[in-house]
Amino acid sequence: MSRIGRVERGTKETTVLVEIDLDGTGVVDVSTGVGFYDHMLAQLGKHGSFDLTVKTTGDLHIDSHHTIEDTAIALGAAFKQALGDKSGIRRFADASIPLDEALAQVTVDLSGRPYLVHTEPEGMAPMIGPEYDTTMTRHIFESFVASASICLHIHVPYGRNAHHIVEAQFKALARALRYASELDPRVHGIPSTKGAL
């Protein structure tokens, strides 16, 4: 059974191609024009063991907002497509990942219902590098959750360095998505008493 999602999204602001293989080995080919975002998407593919291709061209002459947002929307749609009817998956998972002084805790339910709870330490640096506004992190997850139709809780109880705080979230998300989307030999059919997710 192939679990591959491929989404192309085009607007007047961006052109995005995302392809994801949930049963890959962590091979990543990412280019959005936003260096730190590329680094985060690479973490998602590598630590989720997803083969991930992302090619985005956006209106970076304005700022990085549209490029980051539209990529997250397409990524969520591709992930949802790759899951198919979700037959045989674990559905629920969590992961706690430290990165030096920062800790990220992620819990996910591939429920078919979009919901995000997201907390970070207050007083984070406003920018990472010249292009990544740290307020975009929550918006990335909002956009991903909305198009993937999943329930996602992300909590960073502590951390000082903004790079570490954000990267720990992407690594923890990668592991939680990997575990939740894995096929469980003990699960037969859709893992819900409703019979659908």
C-alpha cells in the first residue's frame, strides 16, 4: 500500500509543490527561499522518517509570511492525502524532545478534526535569521492542522534560545506524527468506534 501525498498549490502570491511518503527513510529535498524554515522542514522529514519534497516560490520581496503559510497548508493537505482512510494506523502518539536548554512536548490525534493548542515561553527573540519571524511558528502549526485535519497539542515549558525552542517543536512533531501514522499490526480497520476518521 502506497502512502504518498502530492499537492500542488498556486496563488498570485506563491507556487508550492509538496510530496510526502509516510513510509520513507527521511530523504529530504526542501527549498522555500526561507533558510530557517527549510531547516525546520528538514527536521520534520528526517526525524519523522518521511521522504519529503518541498518546492516553494513566493513573494519574498514582500516578506516570508505567504511563503511559510502556503507551504504549511500544502504540507498538511499532502499529509492528509497520504494517510488515506487511516485504516490500521496507531492514530495517537506523543513525543518529548530536548534541544539543549529547551524541551518540546507534542501530542497528536489523527482525528479528522482540526484543533491546535500551542504554548511557548514568553519573551522569545522576534526573529531567527533575517527572514523567520518567530510568531510564524504557531501560524505554521495552525495552517498545517487546518489542512491535515488533526488535533495537535504542542507545549514548550522552558527554553531560552529561540532557535532551540522552535527546532525542538519540529523534531517532537516529526516523531509524534511518525508514531501516530505508523501501521499497527493489532489494529484492523479504522481506529475509531465511529468507523471513520
